[in-house]
Amino acid sequence: LEYFNICSIKDNPQLLWKINSSPWNKLYKKELFKDIEFEVIKYEDLLLIPKLLCESKRIVKLNKFLNYYRIRENSETTVVDKRVFDILKILGKLNDYFKEIDMFDDYYQEIEYFNIYRVMMYIIQQRYQENKDIREEFIDNGFKFLNDNFPKWKKNISYKDRNKLKRLIESNKFLAKLYVNLYVR
């Protein structure tokens, strides 16, 4: 993530998708958590972090490493299983939240891209999914989610800026399935 001045999401709405949604690489004011309800669902941090960013009056980026993160094999963050469908539930709840706080219409392009970026990331990650039926069903559901919630998502300005080959594969369900099935690990 490139440098940015102290700001809020309203000042720089692209931070919604530019900032990593992991909770471990951030420092927070504890007051931000007073009205937050934690979901007991996989990918709950994807619901939490954008809410915290929207509630923050000042977002700052430090160019220092202040902690270390260890990824372990077969940890919660590396296992790809049928709970991948939870990401679509989380995105639906997050979109409802954006509507609740009157951000959805004003920041539609950024919110649309946030959804595209997340759905495509999890579609491509299906190459780690061992169960072909789950893999195929998730890809179908991911495309359905985008088509139902953002009918013109393929024309999103930020999405059009992505690598053309990557975008070609991601925006075509057949090619996405072909890619994922060819590169199953």
C-alpha cells in the first residue's frame, strides 16, 4: 500500500479495498470497539475491519514493521473448506452496513470494487479446494453474488485498471473455473 496522508474513509474511500483486512497488522483506539458485535463465522475480520475503518476519524499508515505474523500449515487462515461460502454472507452483511450508515450510494464504485476484489480473490483461492463440487459451487455462487448485487460490476472503473489477463480470467465464469481446475494444488 502506497503512502497516504492522515485521512478517513470518506476522504480516501479506496482504502476500503487497499488496506489489508487482517486485524493483526493494525493498532486501534479501544473506543472504536464499543458498538461492535463480533460474528462467530469464518472471515469475521472482513466484516470487522471495514466497520472500524468507517468509524475511524483518522487513519494513519506507518512504514515500520512492529510485529511479526507467522503462518502455520493447516491453521484457520490457510484451510480452504466449505466455510468459504461464509465470505458471501459477510459481504452481504457489510453491504447492509454501508447502506445503514448512508455510504453505499455515495461510495458505490469503491464498495462495488471491494466486493469484486474479495469475491475474485476467493474464487481464485478455490485452486486450494480439494473438493471439486465445493470449488465449482463456490465459483457459481460468487458470480451470482456479484451479478445480483452489482449487475454492472465488470464495468467498474477500478476493476478495469487491473491486469487485463487476470481480469479476463476472473470476469468469465468458464475461464475462472478452467483456471482453478487446471491449477488445483
